Amino acid sequence: MAHGAHRTPLLPPRPDLALARDCEQCLGWGTVVTRDGHHELCHTCQPGPAEGAARTPCS
């Protein structure tokens, strides 16, 4: 009997909690859950890879 490769579970992204502290979108978690059930960094308070650390925390 042949078996396929085991699927590696995806680890949730690591948000910067200092930026997420007062964010109303993610409620301070720094991540949001998509409709598919995956965790993504909050687009409101977490910088994207191209943005770097230039974004300021939510108010």
C-alpha cells in the first residue's frame, strides 16, 4: 500500500503585539481568521512584507 506525503500543519503567523494592542479589527491579537479557517496577519495593524516596520499602531 502506497502512502502520500504527510501534510505539514501551517503555523499561524507571528504578529507584533505592540502594534496590535489597541486595534479594533483584530481585538489586539494581531491576526484574523479567514473564511477558510486560516490565520493571517491583521491588515489594519500589522505591516506587510513590503511595508516593513514603518506602519504605526491603530488608534
